[in-house]
Amino acid sequence: MLDVATARARILSGIVACGQETVPLGSALGRVLGQDLLARRANPPVSVSAMDGYAARAQDATQGAVLHVVAEAPAGHPTAHVIQSGQCVRLFTGSQIPAGADTLIIQENALREGERITLTQPNPPGRYIRAKGQDFAQGARLLQAGTRLGPKEIGLAAAGGHAWLTVARRPRVSVLSTGDEIALPGDPVSEDGIFNSALFMVSACLQQAGAEVIMLPSACDTTESLTAAFAQASQTDMLVTIGGASVGAYDLVRQSLSGIGLSLDFWKVAMRPGKPLLSGRIGSTPIIGLPGNPVAALVCSTVFVAPALQRMMGMAVADTLPTEPAILGDALGPNDQRQDFLRATLTRDTTDHATADALPIATPFASQDSAQLHILAQSQALIIRAPHAPAAAAGSACQILRLS
């Protein structure tokens, strides 16, 4: 069996980018930027007022000074007037600073009578003025290629003048679940049958990673049914199977894939849950075979499949897991030869000695049965334990992988 780090690195090493496409800005949420984004113009494009008030010369803006209001210039309607000594122009937030002015007197510091104002305090140069390019200059790099676009990034792209963005194409992933015992939620089910939670859970995980998921009809536990199902995935960027990759008499995924040209990279990983993980390819299409157990399928999707999809979209993905330190909430016994991924809750230390930057407390569930989805739904993280790890006391350090 391969160790988790080696298996992850081998899967990622064979991934190639999916290419790029151009989408309108309003449809770019969640997409991955395909190339660096440069500002088409400065922001602000001219020096503007940061508040409502009066533009003036700083040398005139002394306490008690009386200035003559010679014009008014709302935002979007700049004045051509050049401010002279003893003059000011009424401005509003976002108004262009007129020529000759180098300070903005906020209206709270000016007493107005007719067309004159009296300053109640001095106003230094540059006060309440947003200088041209203060946010960013024309041509500045706003966002780096590989950035996942959220609301903040969309706003920045709009401010930079971009109506269309070049983004990575979403990987098209076929997800195929196998097994005579599974049925779609809501469909009739036999007495010993189960609803197909793994299909929807894995598909949601891959969609969250950025993929366009195609959920194929479930395949029966026969070579003929599996081979016919694989044919439906021929035009996608990746095939993910669920179940049928173990060693039982009806676990026929590996055998059926071999019959249509599977080049097997590895099968079995020293992890719990998730031991019967398959990785290979048919032609240039990556194939990842997940365990049929729903919890194991999600853990393997998080550890192996989602990062592979992110790399397909040009995102920076490390070969190692993005773990973080935590404190054990309960004691753990010694581990065996497999790397454990224990479902756990996360809480904060609420005692008097706790600090704001205290590590989270990761408490594993007493039961780690990998068929218990209600425990998975309550978990915020997986506690990762190395193979042959010794017993660990409550309060000792550990590593966690957060669940989204």
C-alpha cells in the first residue's frame, strides 16, 4: 500500500490544465482566473473628494479664514474653474478636485453664509483628498492567475474596467456509482437497499472544488453494466467511480476498467477510511476509483480528487495536505500501519487563561464507523494521525484538516 503523501503526489503529478475560456464578469463568481489581470485605468482616475465639503488652496485654509464659494461641482460634473486665492468650490463625495486646489475642507468645519464660508479650524494640504491612482495605477496587476474569484475579486476586476475575464475552463467530471444495492433518494428501494448518498456527496464536493459534474446512472455489479457506463464518460476530463474497487467477488471496477485500456498507477492506500483507492488513466483521462463507503468516499475526494481538479484549473496546490495545528480534546490510543483521518468537532478554549490566538480543540467522535453520515455531518475537521503514532493524551498537539 502507498502512503497518503506519495499517493497524493502521484495523482497530482499526472494532472494537466484544462485550458481557458472567456466569460462575462457577471458570470465569473467561483471561477479561477486564467491570466494576470491588469488595471485598464487608475482608481480613482482623477483626484477626488473623500467627503462633502469645499475644495480650496491649503495656504488659504487657516482657522478663521473667509473664502468665497465660486462654483459647485457634484460627482460626475467637474468644474473647469481654476481656484484662485480666497476662493473655494463646493464639492461632494466623489467630486473631482478642481485645478488649483490641494485640500478639502469638510462641511463640518465650515460655517456658510450665502456664498462665503468661515473655517473653524485649519486644513493642511491633501486633507480628505483621494489622489489619482491611490487605490491602484493604470497597468497595475490587480489579481494573479490562479486566483479563485469571490465577491471581492469580482469588485476589483470591475473597478479595473474589465467586463470579460479569461478563466480556467471548469473540468468536466463524470461520477459513476456502482452496486446492485443502491437506489436514488426517493426511488423504490429493496429491504436491504440503501439510498445513494455517496453519489450526491462526492458530486457536491467536486462542484465545490470548481468542477462541472455529470452524475451517470448507477452501474450494476456486472462487467457488462460497468463497461457500458464507462463509455458514457469518454468525453469528460476525469472519471470518478464510487465503489466496486475492493477485493470482493462483485468488486469489478478495476477488472472492467482494465478491459477498456486502464493504465493502473496504484491501488490501495495506507489510510483509514479509504484504503481501496484506485488511480490510473485511460488514454489521457485520469481515473480515480473511490471506496463505496460514503464517509471514505468523501475523505478521499477531499484528500485526492478536489486538489486534482484545482490543479486542472491552474490553482497552486501543494503535494502535501493543507493541515494546521490543534489540541486534542480526548485521548487517543496508538495507531497501526495506516494513516488515520478521524472525524472531529472543533471548539475554542474558553478558560480564563485562553488567548485570542489559542489553537482550536479537536475532539474526535467516540465512534469512527465510516458508514455513519450523521457523525460526518457534525464534523468540522479530520484529525490526522501518522502510521504507528503512539498513544496521545488529551491536551497534546495534533494536526487537522478542516472540512468545508
